[in-house]
Amino acid sequence: MKKILIVDDQPEVRELVAVTLRAGTYQILEAESGERSLEVAKEHKPDIILMDVMMAGKIDGFEATRRLKSDPETKDCTIIMLTAKGQAADRETGFEAGADDYFVKPFSPLELLRKIEEVLEK
């Protein structure tokens, strides 16, 4: 079963994404902070990480992405930024950090599901 880690400090956003993904047969993992995302990713090696940018804690989603992509244990995880930060500079920062794709909130659940299915078929 493919594993998807949802990283967002807002429980309602994690729940919305989890409900969207339940249409597929995925194991859903959750983390409420950038710090926690590093721990969960190392422990479970998710296939996809859906990463928010602005979160409470010491590291934001950009920094968490940088750390995950520079760690040999987690560098192969596909990271999709899922954030309200939609400016061109934010997108550029996300891709420079190592993100594989970038979705801006509010997002289309159908488009997100399509992207996840596309990534997992590779």
C-alpha cells in the first residue's frame, strides 16, 4: 500500500486532504509541523509528502523540504507543496528547496488526486 504523509498545522486541512485521498487505497500519515514531518518521513518512508509552508514551530515547509531532500533516507520521497503561498517567488523557493510540484490553496481535490495518481504510477 502506498503511503502519503500530510503535513499541515491545521487539523481541518489535514482532514480535508485525508478525506480526498480516501478515494484511493493509500495509507495516510499525518504530521502537524515541519519538525514532526522529518521524524514521520524517516520512520515510514512515504511515497508522497504533501507539505504546507507556513506552520508553527522552528522550521517551515521550505526548510523541512530542504532537509528531507538532502537526507539519503528520504531524498526519494516525492514532495508536493500544498500551501496558501502562491506568489511566483514562493513557488520558486519551493522548487529550489526540492519540491517536485506546487499546489496553491484553495486547491482542487480532483486535481490533487490526479497528480498523486500520476506520481504513484511512475
